[in-house]
Amino acid sequence: MIFRRNLSLRWKIPLRVMGAVLGTAISVTAALVVWEYDEMRLNLEGHAKSLGRVLANTLVGPVLHDDIWRAYEILQSARETYPAAPELHAEVVLITDADYKVFVSSKPREFPIGSSPATKGGAYAQLRSGSVGGDAMAQRVLEPAGSPVYFVMSPLVADGVALGHVILGYSKVSFMPRFVGLVKRAALVTVLVLLIIAPISWVWASRTGEPLLRLAEAMRRVPGELAESRLTDLPKSGDEIGQLAEAYQRMVGELKDKQELERQMVVSERLAAVGRLTAGIAHEINNPLAGMLTAINTYQRHGSGNDPLALSTLSLLERGLTQIRHTVGALLVESKAKDRPFAPEDVADLLILAEAEAHGRGIGVVVVSELHQPLALPATLMRQILLNLLLNAISAAEEGGGVRLLVEPGDRHLRLAVTNDGDYIPQERMDTLFEPFATTSDRGHGLGLWIVYQIVQQLAGEIEVESLPGYTTFKVDIPYGNTV
Amino acid sequence: MAGEAARATLIISLMFPSDRTLLRTRRRRLLLALASLPAWPAAATSADGAVVRIGLTPVFLDDQVSFLGQWRAWLEKKLDRAVVFVQRGNYREISDLLRAGKIDFAWLCGYPYIRHRREFRLVAVPLWRGQPLYQSYLIVPADDHKTHSIGELRGKVFAYSDPDSNSGFLYPQYLLLQQGERPSSFFARTFFTWAHRKVVEAVGVGLADGGAVDGYVWETLAEGRPDLTAATRIINRSPLLGYPPFVARSDIPARDLEQFRQVLLGMQADPLGSELLGRLRLDGFTVGKPALFDGIAQMAERVDGK
């Protein structure tokens, strides 16, 4: 039962269809066989009755004249076999007198003249006066229960007096071969029909189940492999399965969007936390740092200044502290209050800077700029963004590959896109891509994207990475007009 | 059959109850009924000598239409007269026709000849196995191994061929009388088959527990249809008795009688005649004397005078 319930639709639908086909075939066959059987019985009875009538009419003379031999000859001729219908062949023909004593029979050894057929027992026991019911002057069919023989009795009537009976005994057994033949024929036809219908039904049923199977297969992948699940070839049709597939696709799409959003939120929150932390630390470092650098400067300018060891030490300290200030400064990008607008010349400058870097590795840099007039965006920060993205792209590009910069000022947004054809960024790096020191590149210090991120944040823009095998694109979208 | 009759301008009616189909039997009965109509006026003119009428029965002649056709043609050629075979289902009808002078000759059993010997004239007696003699056989079914004499058939069913047959009726009657039995009540049931061959069949299938049959018919049948005779067993053979003779009506002209007798006696010497005799398994004819039938006469006296 459980097995049956758990059986895959791959089998369940075809098996059920096969069951229905088989059931239909069997019941139609059975109905035909029953109908045919009835027909055969009716035919036989009609034949037996007419034969009985003919015999009864013919035998009146011989019986009246006690002409046993003539009666016997007539019986023999009446028992001719019909090879096409062996069941029409009477097993035995008895002519009895009014007391059911044999006048003559077609089987003289079994039913000798003058004997009573009832002494033979079995079905014949009924053939005695008093046992046979019904109208003695009418034809009767005597079918003793559980007997392999049944009788068709026709009265021998002369001048309104019943002289005796013509009793045709038919074997139900001889009926069987014909019936078995009929059943065999019907079974053969059924099998032939099934041979044609069954494969068609099987294929058809399998096709009906197949979309459901695909849908089930796709659903099994949720939520682990959403992308794969989404790519599954689902049925496209207007029926319920098609609707189901469509709804499923929609659901998977929404799930995927939600997952993506959650991931982005996690990244954004982490970046925000990192930003707050670095800003705090930078602030705390910057104040004493400024004091220390001022003190060193004052000492260098106004100190005794003769001690060479002190001077070299202070110089060392100054260099170190300056490096700290640069690093902290890089971590904490601050927009300057006053800046000039971002102009087409800036893009040209950046191209010159980037080409110098790209030239060494044979990388082509293409710039497509729609910027023809200055925009109300801080030029320094914008240059920083573009320079960082371009340098990153050049270092990621294949040897002899290409980098493409798109600058596209929109209605209220400036859209930037930097594409390279290098290796794509694996998913696990995506999440920490913008974090400071996250990259362990031998060239960069891992702060480039962090700076880009902070600037974009400050400018209330959006940054998006799309990385697929063969190309990686950083898209930046910055609103202008209300800033600066 | 009908075509044959038309050509001869006279109609031969055959009544050989067929052992094949009911339909054929009925058709023949119908033919018999139709055929008997024109036969009578024709018979009435027989006295002028234009046509020789010979009565036959199927009691020992089997259903041999083609044989009878050839034999009739042969007789016509030899007699130089038209020959008509008048066939009836039993000896009684033939002997009645002969006594009434409606036929000229008849092939009868010795028993009716003896009964009416003052009205009939003996023409010739066939020779079977070289003698004008034959026997009656009493037979039982082959699967009955116990019965060895007619006395053991008491209360059984017995088949006779014809009530005017010597071998098929008179002999068993006589035998029973000799044993002190009353033939009329000895058997539980008796019936006539009107042909010797059918006695063999009736006993063979077990319809009758015993039967009396012409030994000549049994032996001839044993050659052609051994399956029929093999189903029977002979339990008694009668003494040798006079073979069924050809007889003539009493008022037959001497010339006609002699002519017919000579034709029969010469049959053996004639090539076609001997071939025809061969088909009957007969050797020829002999003049025969009435004394040949004394044995039958003796039995008839005992049976009829009981």
C-alpha cells in the first residue's frame, strides 16, 4: 500500500492507464463472450427443437408400425455430424414409448430396446414418468442441475395421443470446445488490440506524467540550487501543469531575488560597520598623530638641532607617522567642502594615466564617453573612483586583453561602467570584495575598492558588480544635481 | 435414375431403403409412389408378351442400380424383348404380384416358392460356390462372447430380415420349434429389417442381440464390407438349403419360360453374362428340381403347421 502510494508518477500514470486499458479490454471481451455464449445456446436450442419436431413427425409411422429398423435408420441420419459446429451433434437420441421405455436409441448398446434410460442414473434418472414435468404434448428442455447432459424432448403425437417421446441428449462437454475456442479467439483479438494500444497508451501516459516529473525534479533543488532549478526545462503549456510551472518559475525568481537582496544587505551592513569602525579609529589616530607630527616639526625647526642622532631618529619617526597618516587617510575618505565640477578633461586625464599602466602589459583601453560638459560632481572624488576602477580592471585583465570604460551622463544620474576580460570573481570573494585589506593582491594594498565604495556611499550612489566567466563589469551610478 | 426410366419408356421403381440419409430415403419413397401409378397399366398389358417383367427384392440384392441396368440390358439383348425389373421392398409383394400374374418372373426366396409351389413354376436356381445351395447364419454381436446357441437368446431382441425369407425367418423359427420353444414369445422383441445386409448392421451395432441372415449375403458382404461382418459372430449355420430360385407365374407360356431359362443357363458361358454373375458372386444357373427345396418345405410345414 505504502509502496503503491510512494510509487513514482513515472510508473503510476502509465500503470493506471494500462490497468484501465486492460480492464476495458477484458470487460468488453467478457461481454462479447457471454453474448456469444447465449447466442450459441439459443442457436443450439432452436436447432435441437426443430430437429426434434422433424424427427417426431417422421417417426410416428415407424413407431406406430413397430418398425424398429426404420426408426433406427432415421435416428442415424439425424445424428449426422456437422464438423463446423460439433455442439449441434446430439450425443444420444432416444425414442421412448409413453412409459419412457426405449423403443429405439441411437446407441443401442447403452440404451437397449425395451430398457428404461432412468436405470443409467445421473441425468437420465429424470427420464421416467412422473419425473418429467411440463406439458406432455409440448416440446420441453430438460436440464438436470449439475449434469453434463441436457435433453430436448419432443412428443410423438398421433391422432392427439402421445405415443412417446423423441429425446435428444446434448452434451454440455461437447459445447465446451466450441466455447473454449470462442474464448481463445476473443483472447487473441484482445491481445492483438492490446499489443497495438498498450505501447501507444504507455507513451501517451508517460508524456502526461513527464512534465510533472520535471517539475518535481526542479522543486527538489529548492532552495539549495535555485539557479539550476530555475534553468530546468519546465513544461510550457496553458493547462494546469503549465500554470503550475509558471507559478513555480515565478516563485523561484522571487526567492532568488530575496536571497540576493539578503546577501546584498549583509554585505552593505558589514561594509557600513567596517566604515564606522575605520572612521572611528582613524579619527582617534588622526588627533594624536597631528600633534606628534607638529611636535617633530617644531623640534626640527626650533630645537638645538645639533645632535645628528636625534635628528635622524626624528626624521625616521616623521616618515613613519606620515605613512600612518596616509594609510588612515586612505581608509577614511572625506569629501572636501570645495571642489571643482567633474569635466570631460578629467576623463581624458585618467585615460592617459591608465594607458601608461596598461601599455606595459599590452592591454587596450577603450573609453566611450558621452560626457561633453562639466557635471556638478566633485572632480577629485570622481577621478579617484575612476582611477581605482581602471587600475583594478587593468590588473585583472588578461595579458593582451582589453578594458572598456563607459561614461554615460543620464537625466539625473551619471552612469559609469568599467569592464575587463579577465578571470571572473568567484562567489565567495564577492561578499567581501569591497572590504579593506580583503584582497591579497601582490600589487594593490586592498584599499582601492574600499575607497571607491566609500566615495560612492558619500555621493549617495550605487555600485554593482557583475562577474561572469570572460568579463567583469563594475557599474557605478551616481546622482548629481543635489550634491556639491 | 429418372433418366434411365424415361429412356426405357417404363419406370423402374427402386425401393432400397438407404442407410445413408433420411432425405434420400424420403425422396425414393416419393419416387416409388409416383412410379407405381404408370406401372400398373403397363403391367396389365404384360400378357401380350411384348415386355418381360421380372420381380426383384432388395432382401438379398443390395443397392446396385448400375448392376441392374447392365443386367437388364443384357437380358433384353438375349431375350430380344423389353425387360422391366419390378422391385418391391419385401418378398410378399413380389409373390403377390407373381400370383396375380402381374409379373412374369421373380427371383424369390425358397420359402415363398415352397408356400406357393402349385402357383409358381421353377425356372432356374443360381449356383453359389458351385452348388444350388446356401445356408442361413444366426449371428450375434462380435462383442458378445457368451452366446453360442439360439437358446441363449431368450428374452433378447432378435432381427429378422423378411417374414417370407427362408434364411432370415423360417430357419430360426424352425430351430426354436425344434427346441420346444414358442417362437412368438421366445424373444422379448423382434423386428424386420427387410434386407439381409441390414440384419448384419443391426446386430453389429447392438440394436439386436441376435439375427438371422442369408449366408450368401453374409459371405459376400465379408468381401466388400468386412467391417460390417466383423462386428458380428456366427453362432449357428443351417443345413444346406435350396438357393433362392427364379420362378415364373403358373400361366406363363412354355416358350417364354424355356427362353428365359435358356438365357439364364447360358449366362455363365457368355462373357458379359459371366461378368455380371461374378459381380453377384454367383457361378451360374442350374435347372434345379423342386425336390431341392424339400428341406425348406419340411421346415415350412413344421413352422406354418404349428
